[in-house]
Amino acid sequence: MNAPLFNLPLLLLPGAESGGGATGAASGGLGQWGILIVMPLIILVFYFLVMRPQNKKQKEAKKMLEGLRKGDRIVTIGGLRGTVVSVKDDAVILKVDDNTKLEYSKSAVATVLKREEEPAAELAKE
């Protein structure tokens, strides 16, 4: 790990030597200013690599849950596949077999597999 990127924080510390035996402020280290430069850069990288993608996924999941409607084929976080029979404020009722209906929390919905066409749209095509 002799990459310059890994040595950057060390070069910015006070008293860091750049070679040639020089010491102190003339050694090339930025001292306290180096910390003030490196810390915002670390926070900026953290934001773009971790926080921003996570917020984007949360918005997509919220949009998916708000768009649930009757007839959608979904998968729950437990792996159960079913068709949405009805949607409540915080729950969905799934039809998993001919006579089996289960009620799940909306937060348990992982993905929407297939959106069924509206019956009115099919009648309009004919």
C-alpha cells in the first residue's frame, strides 16, 4: 500500500518530512490546515458513496409502495409471492392460492413483479 492516496493524510500532518532531512514548517506539511482540507473531503466522499445512494433507494421504495394496487404480483421480504387483492393504509392483502389470502404490512413488500392491466383499458382496446 504505497499508493500516494493512502499517504495523503500523513503528508498533511505537522512535522511530516518530505525527504532531504528538512523539518518543521519548511518540510511541506500543511499542519492544521491539512486537517481542515482533508476532513471535508472525507465527508464529501462519504456522502456521495453512502448516503446519496441510500436516500435514492428509499425514495424508490416509497414510490413503489405508494403505487401498489389491486392485481399487482409482488414478492415479500420473506420470499412469499402473491397477487394483491386489496390495499389498505399500512397493509396489503395477498392472494397466494385459490382460497388463501394473507395480510401483510406494506413494509414487507420487497418488489413488484408484474403490474396487471386495468380491465377498463383492455375493454377500450377491443
